[in-house]
Amino acid sequence: KVRQTEPFLRGPVPMSWIDKVFAVAGGNGLMLGLKLWWVSGMAGSKTFSVNIKKLEAGQSLSSKRRMLKLLEVAGLIKRTHEPGKRLKVELLDTKREARGPP
């Protein structure tokens, strides 16, 4: 049995989500988006808390905040933040969002 020692994404990660992230936020946004999927997999939920200061994505804090706003405006994530608590992120299903509410 081979032991997994390298971090990995827990999927499936929809290609439509990846394509839309790249279209609205470019490569930096895609890197941040994939990190969010990694945190989601570690948390075992599409809604999770994250400390964006510690989220390694090769970007400054202001750049990460800007990218998160772009992802939210594009309907890819939902952010909620309460003072004194970590940012809560929910990864949204692009197919469901594209069709509108059920």
C-alpha cells in the first residue's frame, strides 16, 4: 500500500468551475480557487472557515482579497465574515447557479 505524502485535491472539481475562475480572475485567481478546493476537501465540506493570511497561494493579502471578491461576484463562491472570526467560504455549483434557483 502506497502512503499519500503529497497534498492533493479531493474532487470532483467541476471543469465549468475551473474555466469560469480562469475567465474572471486569470491564473492567480485559479491558483487561489484550487487552494480553496483543497481546504474544502480537508474540511470535508463545501462550506468551511479559512484564514486567508495563511493560505499559501503565492499572492499578497490584498491580491487574495481582490480575487475572492471577483470569485464571489462571478457566483463561484459565497463569503461571510463576522468580526473576530475567520472568513467563511462556500464553494458554489456553477451548473446549478447558471440555471437559476430550483
